[in-house]
Amino acid sequence: MPRIGRIDAPGALHHIMVRGIEQRKIFIDDIDRNNFLDRLGKVVSETETKCFAWALIPNHLHLLLRTGSCPLSTVMRRLLTGHAITFNRRHGRSGHLFQNRYKSILCQENTYLLELVRYLHLNPIRAGQVLDMATLDSYPFCGHSVLMGKKERAWQDDTYVLSLFHKRIETARRRYKAFVLEGLQKGRRPELTGGGLIRSNGGWAMIKSFRRANMHLKSDERILGDSEFVESVLKAADESLEKKFHLKSEGFDIRKLADRVAEIFFIDPEEIFQPGKQPVKVRARSLFCYWAVRELGFTMAYLAQKLNISQPAVSVSVRRGEQIVSENGYEIMDRNL
């Protein structure tokens, strides 16, 4: 059975789970953990990906990320490939480190963000890594310690999470900790580790009540949210996919895209692929990268190779290109043709 594609979009909130192959450890010691955190900080900062919560357990990890200008797939490829190479080299092993693909659940933010922050940050206690809340408060390998002000991680967005509890930092931390303590009584919360009809709507009892009321709900295992949210996400994903297919059926590839961008900026298409910091070249390259990633689905790694620049530079270009489109109303297909 073919695997279904992940759903992603700028601004989407994802609960990500990564497990070691055959339940083996992906972190042997603190050096492994610190190496991973250094890489995580670098990747989320360069891609403007928001990280709200995280927890490292010896044989798995959890992340709560909001997609920035860079697709989630690119973020995770950089993060996991880099960790696997470093881990294998350091421990003299070879082969796969992770079990299958990472699991990514797109989540309804206003309903689930705080629930997921709490769930992720209680993982070290559930896994027996720490004994109690007092220890968790300063445990360095979980984002809870950052929210409690015991550790500093510049790349973790603790400000936004705490602002949801109170505008004063001391009050926010006190309320956040009380909220986390309440979560200890709720157990493992399987509804927060996957989407689907049953999990998203509170279990079988709730589903049966909907059915008795003759209410039909939309569900998808890749999405955690109510039926209306699931339907809106799937509709947007279908429209995006349909647009990509339409553009490719019209012959849009890298070369045709370069021709279209060159037409807008009155330059030769080859100038887009040549180095240079002239303003017109920078704007053209930015628009080219934005449309290539967002409209045609090319990866940033592929564009970095084609343009002979780094992936972070492509990410910056995508963001700049998005602003150019917003300010000028450019469209990838010329309506006059």
C-alpha cells in the first residue's frame, strides 16, 4: 500500500515524533543530545521555523514546530540526516538510525497548542528519565526548563507560549507550571499522538453521540483537529496539489520558470543562475526561489545546487520572494497569454 503524503503549509503547526530503528537508542549520552540540540537550534533559526516544545528520550524524540518559509520536509531532512551521520561516525556504526519516516501530525493550533506543549514536556517523567516536576524544571533535555527560566535556548519560542498564560512573566510561569502539573493526572493522552476521527473528537463515546445526532465528521490520520479544521486543511492541500499539477501540465519546469521571472525583470534568464548582488538579480532570484518552492514544489536542496548557493540563502530568497509577490501582485502565469 503506497504511503500517503504529508501535509504542510507556511504557518502550520506540527507535532513530530521520531523513533529509533527497532526501538534502539538515538541518544547514547549527553554529547549526542547536545550535538542534536546544537543542530536543531541552527536549523530552526536558519529556516525561521518556530519551536514551541521538545523532549529528547533515549530512543525517540518529540518536537512541536510551526513551519516557516522552509518546508517541514527540508527542515527534518537537514536535522535527521545530520544527526544520523554524526551519531554513526561517533559510535562506529552504519545503517539506518531512525524507524521508517518521522511521524508528523498537522494540528489545530488554537485547540491543541498548549495541550501539546504540556504533553511533550511531560515525556521525560513518563519515560522515567526524571523522577518529578522539581527535577523536570531544570532538566536540560526538554523545553520545559526553558519555559521555567532555568535554561536558555534562544531558538525556542518560550515568549509566545508564556504569553498565552499571562503578560507578566512570573505569573505566566506560575500558571504554566500549574497547567503542566494538572497534566500529570491525565496519563499518556493517545489522542495527542495522532489524528483521525476518534482521537480528534475525544474517543468512541463522543463519536457515538455525534452519530446518534446524525452528524457526519471529516477525519484524516495526518491531522489533529475538529472536522471543520480537517476539511479546510484537506481542501487547501488539494487546491495546492491541483495547482502544481496544472502548472506542470503547462510545461512549467525550472527553465520555463526562469523565463517567466526574466520576463518580469527584463533580464536574461541565465542571469538568475549566475552569482551577483545587483538589486535586480537579487529580486529576480528571490522571486524565482519563491515560485519554485511554493508553486512548483522543488526542494531548497535542489535549488541550492542549481543556483550554487547554500540552503539558508535559498530560504532567505524564498522569504524575500514572498514579500515581492505580496507588494507587486506578480503571478506565475501571465494572464495575457
